[in-house]
Amino acid sequence: MGVYTQLSETEIKDYLTHFDLGELLHFEPITTGIENSNYRVTTQRFDHEFYSILTLVEGENTSRVPWVIEVMKHLSHYGLPIPKPRVRSKDGVNPELAGRPTLFMECLPGQHLETVQPSHCHQIGAQMGRLHSVATAISNTQPILFDSHWMTESFQMTQSHLSKSEAQILSHAIEHYESLSISGLPRGLIHGDLFKDNVLFQDDSLVGMLDFFHLSEDLWLMDLAIALNDWCFDAQHRMLTEHSAAMIQGYENFRPLEPEERSQLPALRMIASARFALTRLETFDGNRFRKDPFDQITRLRQLDALSPN
């Protein structure tokens, strides 16, 4: 499910008059995602076609738009595979559309992977390590997202959807996060959402990192835990140890983990699953969840069973 703000052809044509990208050929909604409204837009100027992604920023994300754009520009400047913004022909500031701030970005080549190999995970780890290193020069002016305080409030709001055992395992993960948040583990800006559907590959090479609206200060290890949980399990929730080792090796090519980080990684993986279970529990619209939270709870149970503690 996705797309919360429906746009007409006329609205998109009017929007495109602010850019020197020619005439509209085609547009279609992107039906994945649970936060913003996204469209693929194709235009033609003379003999050249331009492929773009139009994002209407929804809800609480609206105040973060200028900062997110600046961070993306910084990361792109240092060579990370980040989509570049389409530049408005007048003043470079994107106009609103349907009363919402917008991002209008180039559409990068590549596809989302269906079959993941260790070599792909190595590249994910390497780009994440680069991101963490490069982002140390960025001034963070935004409040922390998804900290233990947020997790506690979200848990209280969504607990009615959970069984007793599900509530217990989520509560345990939140308590552990509270202690780790003040542990002195290295921290800085993280992507926060490097799932398979936010990464593009072409000919087995990583060519795009997408969706930077979960950017926030956090434990660097949290970013690694989030990615390990999505890329290094199979469909039966079995951990893929070779994939995990490859991702960590790629990451450490740019930022070696400290001994305490290594020891806390299993706990952070549980906390990461709890975090995404909660974000998805919050998507309940009265009839259904926009994205299944119980898949993450299943993963949390599996990680708990494997935990050395």
C-alpha cells in the first residue's frame, strides 16, 4: 500500500512548468512505502527522456525536508550513490504540490534485489561505513527519531494489538535500548532504513541508496543492525551467517567496530526488529496495517532465541 495524496495529470503538468524538463509523457504512483506519496514521472525535452521521482512529503516529515535535502547533497558530493535533485529553473526551491512540500529527484537506474548474495551484503556494509564516516561533518539540527522514549510511547499506544508474549518481548527490547542509549557506544547520523526496497543494484553493483527520511542521530550500530536483519535472513527467518559476515566486513573496511559494539550487536538487532514492529503497528487504520508488523516480531523472536544472553 502507498500513495496518500492522489494527483491528477493537470496538477503534475502544472508542477513541471517550474522545471526545464520538457513535456509530461507518463506518470504512475509508487504503491510501496508507508510514509510519503511517491510518483514515477517521465518527461521529454527534444529527443531526450528524463526519468524522475516526485515525492510529496506527508505528516511529520514536512519540517525535515530542507535538512534532508542538504544531507543528501553532502553525501552525494562525497560520492555516495544518492539521487540528485532536479533543479527548479528559477530559484532552485521546489514548489509545494497539493499543499505539501516536494522532492523531485532523478530516477536512478537499477532494481531492488529479490535474491541476495554475500557480495551484495558486502557492498551494503561498505556504503554504510562510508556514509557514517562522511556524515560526521554534517551538523545535526534535528531531534532524534525513534529513541527509547519514542519506543515506550509507541508501545503504550499499540499494545492492544499484541498478545501477552509479544508485548513482553517488545518491552524487554525497549528496556535494553534505554540502557544502551547511555552506554557511550559510538553514535552519529544513520540512514535508519536501509531495507532491500531502499537500495538499487545494477549488474550486481550497488547504484542507489534511497529514502532518507529516517535520517537521525543514533548509535551507528543501529544502522548495521537494521540492515543485517533485512538482508541476512531468508524467507523462513533463518539467519544467513555468510551474508552477515560479508556485510560486517564491508562496513569495517571504513569503520572498524569497537569490541563493545561487537558484543552488543545481537542486542541491537533485537532492538531494531522491535523498532520496526512498532512503526508498523502504528500504521493500523481501523481495518488493517499498511505494513505487517508481525513479520518483525517473528524476527525478534528468532533473534531472541539466538541471543547469547
